[in-house]
Amino acid sequence: MAGHRERAMPPFDHISRDHAELTAIRQDLHAHPELGMGEQRTAERVAALLEGWGIEVHRGVGGTGVVGVLRAGSGNRAVGLRADMDALPIQEATGLGFQSTVPGVMHACGHDGHTTMLLGAAKYLAETRNFSGTVNLIFQPGEEGCGGALAMLKDGLFERFPCDTIFGMHNRTGMEVGTYAVGQGAVMAGGAFFDIAIEGKGAHAARPEAGIDPVLTACHVAVALQSIVSRNLSPRDPAVVSVTKVVGADAYNVIPQSATVSGTARFFTRAVGEQIEAALRRLAEGVAAGFGARATVGWRLIFAPTVNSAEPVEAVKAAVLDVAVLDAAGVNAAGVATLFTDRPPVMGSEDFSFMLERVPGAYLNVGNGEGYAPHHPLYAFNDAAIPHGAALYARLVEMGLPAA
């Protein structure tokens, strides 16, 4: 077939030849982190690399998002591969030679590694083209609660770059390098933030009878909200409601006019999220009224539940078994199980979930070895994981879009 090259070696071996180059890319991205929706340098670095490898590039998708499009053969199906690019507002404390050069900003979640793994897959696929169809390489901005996935979708992501299936991955501390985990159904929780503004009547702290205390009201609201999970939801529906802030006056001797209760809710279906929101509004307004105050509830859905579809999960399993060197018992040369399918869902959230609501797909974990968990100032992405994640992405394309 014209334009088709035979795969000379397995993806992992091929990509491993570029490990030093990919590591340098990852460490450069790490040294120059950018917060969500402001990934200008990162996006341009990604776009330039893709163009250098002969890949069609679309900049500015959903703000600072980048999409690379690679076609081969005559197939009419398309696979999407997604990586996130943003960093966190954390002061790095690793002391690494390539640590963040931006004060107060750090790649503390490994998104620099995710971007590099997708770049590694892109380079391999551009060189080998051992597939028939279209690959959409999606580099997403603003995953850390900044609305990046929704921004790309609003900008017509799947209308402009249609996908039949889509895959995303995240590194996982505590899993050995070279291992993977994937589950079916809801694998990560949806998440919402809430702010309850309580309006009372200000007074001198020595004369509480002259006012309506919004701080006292806020404290009772915070306690009442803890009944939502235990008394409003089925025990079969795991959920969490956490109050994380109660803010009142700035002075010791003032009963303020208003106070605010803020927090987050986590849930595994949108229906349960709606139940929580309704109960939260009812309790906040009712408790406040009982104290003579008034409550106004603000509810923001930040993440949908991350739900994996059955067929893409099976595709991940098949690709893992293909890229890993396993014996008949499904363990690698070190005697370590390579694929985990029994990990319970987690209450953490991921905005790749919004893409999965539009296109069937799967979100998986790739082992990052031992160390500090993400969002810690001492967290460190393990560069040894790069070819493992890149090879899996590449093999998902080759198996999902088989060449004739």
C-alpha cells in the first residue's frame, strides 16, 4: 500500500530509541510550567514538534489547546488520544536540576509527562504509519479545574476532529513503572464546588441580640450538610460532601452582615450530583430561615463523572497485553502483574470526563513508581514511564485502526 511502512520493531522498542530526546522535552516542559488556559509556551512547543514530524497542526483550539491530525491508509475511522498540559499553583521543593523556573508554579501532577508520552506516540506514528485511518492528537489546556475540556468542546473539538473512540491516561504513584490499570464504568467521581452566601444582620459582638448572626447560621448549615450523604442518598451510591471554608468577619468584636460556607461534592453519576445539589439548597435555605437569615446557594459543576465504555476498556486490555513482555501468567520478567483491572473507583476527578460523555472511550493509569503523590511540592514524574505510556497510545491506534 502506498505510504505504508512496515513496523520494523514493537512500539516500545522503537520509542525507547528516542527516550533521551523525549526526556529532554519533558524536563524542558517541567522547567517552564504554565497555569491552566495560559499554556502559551507549552502549546507552541508541542505544535512545533508535531509540525517538525510532518503532522498537521491546529492551534488555539479552546484557547491554548493544540490538535495534531495524522492520516494513513484509506480507513474511515478515527481514534483520539488526549493529554493535559497545565501546571499547578504550587512552589516546587524537589531541588531537581530542571525544577520550575516560575515562582509558585509547578508541574506537580505529571501533565508534562502526559504531554511527552503523547508526543512520543505521535513521533512514532508519524514515522511508521502502521495504521489505516485518522489519529487526532489532542493536547488539552486547563485540566486542573479551569474548564479546558469544555472549552475545547465548545470550540467544536469533535465536530472539527471527529473521533470514533478516545483514550486518556494519567500517571499513578505507587504503581510500578511498566504497569497499567483500567476499569469499566465509573472510575473517577464527578465534582462540584459550592458557595453558600448567608445574609444576616450585622451588630457589635457585645450586643448579639441586636443582629442576626450569619456566622452561627453558617456553622449550623455546615453541620446540616453532613446529613446529605447519610440521610438523602442510597447507601449504594458513594458520595462525599465536604465543607472546606467558613468565612465571616475580619474583626474579633464584629458580628458581620454576611458569611460564606464553601466546599465540594463528589459523586459517580450526574443523577446523584443533582440529588446532592437539591438537598444542599433545601438545607441551606431552611436552616438559614430558622435563624432569621437568608441563604443563596451557588453550585458549579467542575467535573463530570469519568465513565469508561466497555469496548474501549477491552481495547486497552488487549493493547497492554501486546506491548508488555509477559509470561503465561500475565506477569512481566520481574514477576510483577502488568495489568490491573480491579482497582476501585476514586473520589478524585478529571475533566476528560466531559469528552467521554461525547465519545466512547477509556481513561487509564500508567505506573509512575514510588514517590510523593501528585499535588505535592516534592512530587516527581518518573521519566522511565515515558516509553510505556507512549507505546500503549501507539498500539491502541495500530490495533484500533489496523492497516490493510
